[in-house]
Amino acid sequence: MASKPANAAQKQWMKDISEFVDEYGLGTIYGDEFDDSAYELHHVLGRSAKHNKVAIGHWFVIPVPFYLHNVQSNHPDNVTHFKHNFTGRFGTQRDIFNTIRDGIQVLQGKPVPDEDIYNAIMDTNA
């Protein structure tokens, strides 16, 4: 099934995530060694993901250091290739999402995904 393109609100959410990381770095999530790392935005369950009939694909996005996400990286904690290693080291992806969401809302005062989307994301096993 083809993914629907992100709508304006979802694009803004991904932009807000990038701006948050650009301002605060990745160190608070992944440790000091990753603070100034380049990163990619990771659609945790894929762009077209739904959970409990709620579309979460373009919302459930986390920033991941480049070599922990890029498909060409063979890092042992790469989330694309070794999800259990990644979550064993850094925690669940939904907890990382929650940290980013809280930071964007509290530290930057920006809007975050609606409660139904948030609840659906937090109900996943990711």
C-alpha cells in the first residue's frame, strides 16, 4: 500500500523535531557521544502506519543519529538493522518520541500531535 504524503501539520511536526534537535542536540537522548551528530528522521513504524485505526505513520517520527539509522551503516546499534540492540541501549522508540514531544511542548511551547495520535503511539510496542 502506497503511503499518503505528509500533510501540512505533519510536515510542520517533522520540522519542529528538526528544530528541536538543532537547538538542543541529540545528547540528551543518545548520550554525549552523539550530541553533535548528523541525524535522520526515522518513521518508526513506516509512513503509512496505523494503530487502533489511527494514522500515526507521519507522526511517530524520531531523530536518530545518522549511522544508527542509515541503511548503509553496519553499526551494531543501527535501528534499521538491529532494532533490539538499539532499544536495548537507548530505550523504546515510543519513549524517545515522548521525550522529544515533551521537549517540543515544554521547552519550545510548540503544538504537538493530538491526544488520540499520542495515545495510539504510546500504545504501540515500538
